[in-house]
Amino acid sequence: MAIAADKLEKPNWFATTFQLQGSVVLMVLPRILAFCGFAGFIALINALEYPIYLEKLGGLTTNVIFNLVLGLLIVFRTNTSYDRFWEGRKAWGALVVNIRNLARELQIGVDADPAEKRDAIRLLSAFAIATKLHLRGEAPSDELKALITPAQAEQLKTSKHCPLDIAFWIRSYLQQQLEAGQVTETLVANANAMLNSLIEGVSSCERIITTPIPIAYRVFLKRLILIYCIGLPFRTVPELTWWSVPIMAIVSFLLLGVEEVGRELENPFGCNANDLPLDDICTTIVNNVEGVLALGGNTDSPIVEPNLQAAS
């Protein structure tokens, strides 16, 4: 099934602008309300003519150095998080390509028992699903168990690294077929290179998870945003009085929203709207593998409609 460009869904601009799913509005709303309440409190004190030296305290928000440092840190935070997101997407894209190629090589190049070959090829689908579960810290699911034997499922229950075990099973199958003369050394070498690429993809994803943004950097950025949002009412109240409250809402939404977007993209392997569509990618991989088996007349499972856009 090809992807037609004119059939791709084009989301409505206003619908996208005001949608809540995938938005960070609800996440930052409590903090926005707190800062707005603080701005209202300062406006009230000003209306009661208490001497709080508003302009002196609010001068920090117009300081060039402070604004420059805050802006650079926010931009760096967002770029760093998106780099992690995109690295994860590239790792999964390479995983899709290698599984497709390896399934084709095994189907054509291995002249062995059809049932055993089918089970071995389906281990590629199991590898993708096991990788998804491994990155999310979840136990083997029914989706994974449906692609492996009961004995393998029992072994995965105590496994510390399910994708690595499945890759080992695939390599062991190839070695057995090589010793039995059912496959050439060239094919085994090519297949082994693709298996190594699969493990490399898993390792890239693990590197993203095990390397969080340094806590000193995160704490420093949060403190700068806090200082700015506390100092802003002292700058705006003398000129705008009660209008400082909506101004605070807008400014705090911008600062807190950008920071929250960066936090959302740090780990792209979860189940949230802003994470990678791993469920759709795995469904596509399973269907691709079953399609390869069907081409060889070696399948007994239905093919589920894949999300090709997610796995491209």
C-alpha cells in the first residue's frame, strides 16, 4: 500500500491551535495561576499605596544580560530535547529497515523446515515489540507472547534484556542452519550484520533513556524562570495596574510552556501524545513480516492494517 501525498490528513489550523491532547497547557496551568495570583496581589498592594518600590524590584526583568541568559538556556533546553526525540526516531527507522531486509533474506535464503523458518522470521516482529516494552520498562505482553513459543515466553519472564535474548535466538537459528548446510555463509554474514544493527538501535535508545538532562541545568533554568515571573509584576504594575494579571498569564505560559515541551520530549518512548508512535510502528513491522511470510506461502496469521505513515 503506497502513501499518497494528497490523502495524508491535513489538520485544521484552528483545531490544532486549541486542542488539549498533546498540549502542555494543563500541565503548566497550576503554575500559571499561581503567578497570576501573585501579580494580582502586587497590583492590590499598589492600589492600596503601600511603599514596595516596584520599579526597583522590577528592573531585573529588563536587564539585558538576564534576558539573554534566560533566552539562551530555554533555546538550548528545547533543542537538546528535540535532538533526543529525533535520535530515537532515527534509531527506530533503522530498526524498521533492518527487520524488513532481514525478513526478506531469511525467507528467500534459508532452505529449511517451513514451520521452523516461520517461527524464526516472526522473532523479528517479537524483537521490535520486546524493544518497545524494554524501553518502557514493561513486562512481556500477550502481543509479544503470540509471536514466540511457550518455552521462549517462559524464558523471557526472567530475562534482564528481552531484545538481546531474541537476537541471540535468531543468530542461533542461523548458525544451526549453516551447520546443516541449509544456508550460505554469505547470507549468515549479511544477516549477522543486520542483527548487529538492530542491537545498535536498541543501544541508541537506551542511551537516550539513561542519559537525562543534567539536574544542575534543569534546576538553574527553573530558578531563572521563577525569578523572572516573580519580578515581572513589579515592572508592569506601575504602568498597567490590574492588566498585569493577563500579561503575567501570557508571559508565564510562554516560558513555562517552552520548558514543559522540552521535558515532554526528553524521553520519546512512552505512551503520551508527544512520544513516538511505537505501537503503530510495531504494528507496521508485524504486518511487514507477515507480508514477507505470505509471499512465500508460509503464514497462518491475518495482517492487521498498518500505520505506514508512522513507520516511514
